[in-house]
Amino acid sequence: MPETTDQQKFVYDFTEGNKDLKDLLGGKGANLAEMTNLGLPVPPGFTITTEACKVYLGSGSEPTALRDEVSAHLEALEKRMGKKLGQADDPLLVSVRSGAKFSMPGMMDTVLNIGLSDASVAGLAAQAGDERFAWDSYRRLIQMFGKTVLGVDGEHFEDALDEAKRAKGVTTDVELGAADLKRLVEEFKGIVAKDTGRDFPQEPREQMDLAIRAVFDSWNGDRAKLYRRQERIPGDLGTAVNICSMVFGNLGPDSGTGVAFTRDPASGHQGVYGDYLQNAQGEDVVAGIRNTVPLADLERIDKASYDQLMQIMETLETHYKDLCDIEFTIERGKLWMLQTRVGKRTAGAAFRIATQLVDQGLIDEAEALQRVTGAQLAMLMFPRFDEKAKTNLLGRGIAASPGAAVGKAVFDSYTAVKWSRSGEKVILIRRETNPDDLDGMIASEGILTSRGGKTSHAAVVARGMGKTCVCGAEELEVDTKRRRMTAPGGVVIEEGEVVSIDGSTGKVYLGEVPVVPSPVVEYFEGRTDGAAEDADELVKAVHRVMSYADGRRRLQVRANADNAEDAARARRFGAQGIGLCRTEHMFLGERREMVERLILADHEDERDEALKALLPLQKSDFVELFEAMDGLPVTVRLLDPPLHEFLPDITELSVRVALAEAREEAHENELRLLQAVHKLHEQNPMLGLRGVRLGLVIPGLFAMQVRAIAEAAAERVRAGGAPHAEIMIPLVGTVQELEIVREEAERVIAEVERATGTDLRLTLGTMIELPRAALTAGQIAEAAEFFSFGTNDLTQTVWGFSRDDVEASFFTAYLEKGIFGVSPFETIDRDGVGSLVRSAAEAGRATRPDLKLGVCGEHGGDPDSVHFFHEVGLDYVSCSPFRIPVARLEAGRAAALGDGGSDSR
């Protein structure tokens, strides 16, 4: 081995690393090293670190020491193998493969058979005793190298290959003979020369160096960046490069290549799952260009290799304590392991596998929580097809990624994106997908392919994204050029016709199939018992994982609910109270005119009359809400929205007045109303007269709401209930505002207590949704018993964004340019908004140690944000009813991670 110096080391032999060095060696390199350490049959090789990639991407050139390190490791590899890279008589060939920390299937570049040339192809043929194999390997090199390294349009090679098969009268590439492939090599070299202006490189080391550089460059390729944004993978990690001595699955019928899973990635069930392809190289399997046979068939084809593979799979799953995704090659009866990783899986499989591994004693409950995510739970709550509905079955493929997807058939990614942006739901249909289809896959409701299996590109990527996918529907003939699909019986589906695909059964239907609620939703609704013997297997797994989460979480989960119906649903979903009741939603419909009269009142008598009319309506709302949430806290936010939401539209009103004047009709009332609306009109109402400012400017408004809350609570107490009301004052920017409102509220509450003879014990607090409130939280806590962070408005005011405008105008560009990894309205901005939440929480509790802290913005149901709120010590999060199970799970995961669980992607 090359000597290690004090300078930074950029290259590691497979014998030097381990699975814990993913940051440095990438996932592929770290796991190749781990398998080598376990004594498994891994072809020798070495890994160029992610640090080398970072230097290259930052400076535009490789580290100075890299070439010498690569040369030293290559020399050691050549010595070990007893042959030199690309030598004429007995060439050493290598693969150059990407390998980032987090799996990005098909998104970055790989080149096989590096070292082949005009000078060495004959030597390879002689070494293997198979001329066809040598020329097949050479054409593969030129094709892959030309496309990924030299930037040649891959369709040029595909067209030439298709023409060669037509000329020979065959349908697959394995039916082409040595002479056919030799001619194809010359044609491929001509394509390279024509498209690039240079000949295909014949010097082996130049091939390897160019391939290494291409892998580095592919980290910032469009499809890789798009995938990272989709999967929220940081863009500054870089990729490692793995140089591995070639083993060949295309040496004849006693050779082949395959992908195996230690459990079914679609269902989580144990068994023999995977695909195998005789006389092929690895890319043939994942590309789906030839239909594979089930892995179980390998037992018949090559029992010795099959038995060894089964033993290795058991070893790896026990060692990694998880579902493993394995790539292997058999070279003339000799099994070689080319890759392993913790496999991507469907949401349902994730929950099943987590509980199975607990039962097997491989992991504990805390670790089980790290094997699932809130996003996966949300997927399980989507509807599924109604089995009782009448359907028109077109065909059936492989159930690659579950779900019920309905949309218009489209046959290329461009159309999928275009139609999706126009509001259409689409199903992307291809013979097979490739990495260039990623944007279309993201835009689609589901993916359907006529080729490939559970390990094809479409299946792997779809499972990672949670997209419904059916693969290998061979009976469906896909014609992408004519934009149509033909089913058995001659049924033709043109682009734009609606199809439905079931990723749980593999069935494809013509037209829209009705959906029914998910059994997981029925479980959360209380309609099924997750612990019952006859419960659905998936429901049982979800029930167990949720019990793990609820048993560990510190954060309480409340609901954003404004009426008794939503409150009752939230309680069934596990809500521990209401964290936000938006009283403005109680003033819609018929009540809007009453609020309008209150706002526009010229005299005290008019105002008092409007308030008097609103009081009993408000009280009845709160009585119903307190009854639905009896015994649990209900945080009621006093009226918050800007005035324009309760006033007539100024443009429409102006038109009505102008038309009345033109017709010389009476319009005194509308003219008076228009004058009032003009007086109250604001250029930026979200920063205008709203929240606490309304309560201070409109006498009696907040007092009426507080009285309604207090009287409703008193009524519930007298009825034997246990109301726990919390009154929240919105948009406070200074403690003086809060003190004035609090004084008035306490007076009203005392009056109600005396009048009803009840002890209400109502608490008063505020929303922290302005930067100034966060910065002066220590002062505000003197007058507040609780804080609830309104992260929607806080994000708007910290960033200077108007949410209603910016998401549609420039957020897409910001996401594409990498300024955002994710919208700050979706996941909390930890560095900006988050730092204010953290400091405000600390300052508030420094003033009032028993200060209750919560969050009621949209971030309360976002998985990543829940972890942040746990970290900064909040007491609860509040979110919409259907996001409550997700928040409960993530709160449990956050606690388990804090207890020492390992985060997993």
C-alpha cells in the first residue's frame, strides 16, 4: 500500500475504510470497505474521497496530490491483480463509479470497462476465450463514456444499437454476434468523433482521469441537483469516486448480474426479492432495458452462487440491522459483491420492517423510531382504490411502489412537467425511465413502465420519493414517438386519456377509479383497533410505532381547530388540546355584516349594539368548542386579521357607486360606505390595523370576545365540565400593548366570575410573531403566562416576504438556484427565524420560569421543524388535525434521537 503522509489523504483502499466513514468515502465506498472487512468477496479497489471532490468543485481542478495518490493506489491494485490497466495482452479493467453520502440512485455518473482500447480488446478476448464478450464490453465502454464523460447524446448510440438489431433480425443485444459488435464499435467511435471533434481516447489512464473528473462534475448536474432538492440532501457534501477492478457478468450463460433485497422493499415481507439477468452487466438491470427474471430463479440457474448469496444477505442484514439493497455479479460461477446499502423502501414497508426488527431483537424501540418518518406516515394516510368499484383493467405489471394514482397519460417528462404546471394530474408512461426523466417523475402522480422490475430505475426512485409506480407491464406496448399505449385486445390509450395505476397490486386501469379512505386514517379516526387480532397488518405496525413515539415524546401535540367538528376529529387523531382557535373564522357568512357594522360604526351606541349582537354567537361557539375538548387546553386567539377581510372590496364598491351615479339612482348608503372604506384602506394590510391594534382602536371588541370565552367556560363548569381556556392576544410588538389588553381582560373575567359564582382560572398570553416581540420577549413575559410562536407571520416579517405573493412569483427560481433548500414557510428557517424562536424562549423563561411555550404556525406539523421545536425546549406544537399523527411521530423521533438513537435517512 502507498505510504501515508502527514498531508491530507485523498485516496483510501477498500481495506482501509468502514461503514462509519460515509462523510469521507460516500455510502458506496464506505460499504464496499465494510464488506471487505467482513471478508465478503469484493473486487479489489480504492475510493477517492468527497474532500477531493470539494476541492475540485471549489477550484475547478483536482488537488495537487491527487494524481500521485491515485497512481500509487493504481500501482498497488495492478500488483495485486497481476496485470496492468489496459495492457494489450491481459488488460486490467476498472469501473469508475460515483458514491455520495446519501444514496442518489442513477443521478450521477458511472463508467464501466475503463482500460479497453483498440490495442487491448483482442487481449481481453484471448484472456476470456470469448471474442463476443470482449467486443460487447468495448461497445459498452464507448457508449457509457461517450454519453457521461464526453457529453454525446445517448440516443445516437441507442439508435445505432437498434439499427444493428434490426439489420440482424433480432430483438435483444445478446443476440448480436462478435462481428456485429465489432462493426458497432466502429460506428460508436464514429459517433464520438462526429459529436465531439476528437477520437475516442485510447490511453487507459486518460480514460480513467476523464471519468473521475466526469463523476465529480456530475455532482452538480441538473438531475443530481433536482434529486437533492427533492430529497433535501445538502448540496455541499460532494461525491466520492470508487475505482473497482472489473468483474464481468456478460461472459456467457454462466455469468450474470443482479440486484437483491434482504426483504421486499415494497411490502417489508421477508423472502427472496430481487432481479437477475444472465449474460449482462449491472447497468442492464437498473436501466430496465431487458426484462429480468426473479431472483428466486437463480437457484435453478446457479445453485452454488444462489446459496452463497443467501448466506451473504443474511450476514449483511444482521450486520446492518436493516433492509439491505445489494448489487452482485456472477463471473463464470464466481459470486462478487459490488455494493450494499440500507435499501430504500415504501412507507408501509418502513413501518413493518421497523417492528419486525424489534421482534427479532436486532433493534430497540428508540431505534425503530429512527427507521420511519412523518413523511412516510403521511403517505400511508392517502386514499386507496375502492376494491368494489367497477373497473376496466388494461393490464398488470410489477407492484413497485404502492399508492393509488390517477391522471392523464403522458409519454415524456417535458409534457409531464408542462401539464402539471397547468394544474393537470398526469401519469408518466415510459418503456423504461432513466435519470433524465427525474423532473417528469416528480411532476407526475405516478409512473408506469413496460420494462424493468422492482430494482429498475423507475422503481427505486419512485420508492424513494413516495410515488406510486408500476413497472414491467410487458403486455402494455408503449410507443413514445406516437404518444400512445396499446393494451391487449388492441385497446389504444392516447396521450391525454385518463388512466389509474395501483402500485400495491400492479394493476393498470382505463379511466378514473374511485378511492376510499386509507385503513391508517380509519385507525386514527378510531374506526379500527390497531391492537386487535384481526387488525390490518400495516395498521398493527403503525399502532406499535405510534405507541413507541407517544411513550417517548416530550412535546405535546395540539390542533389548530376553529369549530367543534374539527376539534372532535383532532381529539380522535390524538390531539392534546387546541393550540390555535382562530376566532376570525367564526365571523364568516352571515356574521360578516355584523362585524362590518362594528368596524364602520360612527357612534358608541352603534358599536355597542353590534357587540351585543355578536356576544351570544361567540359564546355559543366557545361552549361547543370547550365541550368537544373538555379537560384539555383550548387556546383562543382574539380577532387578528386585517380590516379589509371584513369590508367590501374597494374596487367593486367604487364601481357600484359610479354606476348608481351614472343612472342617477339613490346611493347614499353605499357612498357613505365607500367613504368609510377609503378611510380605512391600507396599502399593506398585513402590517396595518390588525391583531392587538384592532383591540386597542375599536373599544369593546376584545372585551366582548373575552366575555364570551369566560361566560362559555362558566357555563361548562356549571354543567360539570372541565374547560381549560387560554386567551391569546395576537401581533403584540411591545409589552405595553399586552398590559393594556390584559388589564381589560382581567376586569371582564372577574365580572363573569362574580356573576356566575365560578372560579375560571383563565390564562392570558400572546403570540410571538413579530421580530420585535421576539427580541423583547423578556419584557413581554412579565405580562404573559404563555407564548405561542406564530411562525407564519414571523417568517414573513423576518424575511420581508409577503407569503401570498412570493411563493407564486419567485420561490420556484430560489429553489432551482439553491438559495432555498426548501421553502421557509414549509420548514422553519433555523438560522434566521429559528434563532429568534430560540432566543425568545430563553429570554421569556428567564423572566418567567414557568412560561408555557408552543408554536401554532404551519411549521407545527412539519417533521423537520418539530425536531427543532423539541430541541429549543417548547412544550407543544399545534397543527391541522390531519397532521397530528405526523407531529406525534416526529415528536417521539426527536425524543428518541435525543436519547441516543441514530438519525437515518
